[in-house]
Amino acid sequence: MKLKGGGDLSKSRVIFHIDMNSFYASVEMAYNPKLKGKPIAIAGNVEKRKGIIVTSSYEARAKGVKTTMPVWQAMKLCPNLMLIPPNFSRYKAASQALFDLLKGYTPLVEPVSIDEGYVDATFYLKEGHPVQLAKEIQQRLLDEMDLPCSIGIAPNKFLAKMASDMQKPKGLTILRKRDLKDKLWPLDIREMHGIGKRTVEKWKKLHIMTIGDLANADKKLLEQHFGVNGLRLHERANGNDLREVDPDSIYEFKSIGHSSTLSSDTINEVKIRNELKRLAGLVERRLKRKKVCAYGIQIMVRYANWKTITKSHKVENPIQDEQDLYKESLYLFNIAWKGDYIRLLGISTYDLIEQEHAYKQLDLFNYKEDEKKYKLLETVGQLKEKYGHTIFPQANAQKVEINEQNETLRTSFQRDFLDEQ
């Protein structure tokens, strides 16, 4: 089997990266065809014109509307912009239909977020041509779901991901190793999948301005400044990626949690809350080490008589930091606890998602607030890793006292849609 222009893929894998175009906006247009061809945007607090743009149609993007842009600024750039509140159940249903369609070709489908995933088409193709199959998938998504996508075709996951980003919307791009010098290496280092926006300047200070610079950089320099991740990115920039398409990857970490037996049975609320706070901090550290966030949180309460109960629920946006974990666990604890003496407490998280994909879905309706919060928490986390978890004892104590005065726990949904009614 050969690709157009040469290049034998019969001895390697054929990997597709399917990336839906402007997914939320496209789903809304499929639901209401009258929106097609018009500048639309998904945003929170649309009635009061507050909040942040989650995503927008390409017609809106042509006017300068961008994801995470304040709504007032988007309206200034595009006065006829149509604002639509998010409908997550609708998007999740469309996502399920998308992956069901892909699994109709091969079981080797790996979802990585609500609107993108990998397909290993190597054995499905046999005598077929990868471009023909990709075109068929694109057309079926349009015909059956009215949803556009871009597809990258490559011998591995990294190159397939980079390829799908090269042509949007409705693009179809082949990226082979022999194409690296012309297609991949000239790209700015910020375009490199796996390099976050916050580290771009750090790379550029080392005079690594393009993906080609990274591919040809000294390995010792990379390891010195970026550790094992630097070496991994060097391999990717050279087109090497041995990761397999793994349908079970979303279940790799079924849960992450921590529990602790108290020094003595207690009904003292301050001690209980302090322990929940400590456990939330430990769970945060484990989540960050695994680079995952959680949609689900559960608490376990074991009483002095050894009776054990659990309470759990899911949150709208994935969480990872100590403060959010503490608030959600305290909310569940207040539901579970009936005033009996407690022997053991535990906090666990489930329904986990990789950190890099979770950030795309973090409370975009309060993006600027969350951005500042994330940077602060990231710095605090780094200091705790370096100097120990008790580096901020007074600050931690103060937070617990503040929370004891505030029994009402607020989720991002409540802040955005309920508090301002």
C-alpha cells in the first residue's frame, strides 16, 4: 500500500487523528440549520453579555472573534454575533455518536477529548487507500451528523495530531517522516503539540524558536532544562512516537484518592475539616503527578462503630486543585455526616481525564479569573513540591477558618447561571 507521491506505509502503522471543527458551534448549527452561515458563539451569561467565548463559528472567527475572548469584546468586533448558551448534554450526545461511527470501522479508537480522537486504521485498510477511508469518514460525519472535521494521516499519533491541525476546517493532511523538514520543522515552537503556552518563552530563551530547532537541539541541554519531557519532545519533533492507539486509555487511572485513620475518634468539626483539607492536598499532588483531572469526587466516612458510608457526585468541569477538592468533599461530607463519632475519612476522585485535555474545558465562562487562579496554584504547587507540603501552614489554617464561616459551596455553574438571576 502506497500513499500518493510515494512512501510505503505497508511496514508501518496508519494512524488517523480526527479533530472536529468548532465542535460546540457546529453541533448547534446541526441542531438549528438556520444558524448556518451566520456568526455564532457559545458563551456563558449571554443575557447579560458577561463571560467568555467558549467557541465560535468560522464566520465569527473571520471577524476576529476568538476562544476565551470576553463577550463584550467579541460583540464589539462582530456586532451581529449571535450568542448561544452551552448545552453540554447535546454536545456529549454528539460526541458519543461520533465515536460510535468511528468504532464501526475498527475497535482501535482512542477518544482523547469530547471532540477528538485517534483511529488505528492499519489493519482495517488492507488493500484500501488511507485517503479514501478518511474522505469517507469525513463525508459520513457531514451526511449523518452534519458535523465537519479535519483529519490527519500519519505513521504515528504525534504526526497525525500535528497533521490534523494544518488544514482547518474540513482539512485532510498526510504527514510522513520524509515531510518533516518541509512541513513540520518550519513551524513556530508554540505550534508543537505537547508544549504549553506558559513554557513557550522558556524554550525561546534557549534559542529554540521552531520545531526544527527542537529536533536538532542538544539532548543534554534539553534534559537539563526540561528533564525527561524535553527528551520525549525531541523524539516527537524528529517524528518518533511509539505510543499505540489504546481504546482503554481513558480507563487507565480508574481512581485516585487518599484516606486516613484519625488519631482518635472525633466529632470536632474543626478537626474534621482540617483533615479533609489535608486529604484534599494529598489528592491534588497525586492528580498532578499523574497529570490528570477529575469529573467525579467521592468521600468515605467510617464511624467509630466501623460502619462505613460513601457519597459521590460529578462536577460540570474537571477539577484538580486542593481548594476545589476540599469544597466538593466538604459538600458531600455535610450530606453524609449525621453527627456520630468519626474514625476514618477518605477522598477519592474518578472519571479522570488527561490534564492537557481538561484545561480546554475548565470554566471558560470565568476564564480570566480561573487563569489567575491556575497560575497561582501552579506556583504554590511547585513550591510545595520543592520545600514540602507545610510551607504555607498559616495560609492553610486561614482558609479552613474562612470555609467554616461559609457553609454554602458554589460550583462554577451556580456562579454563572444561578447567582446572577
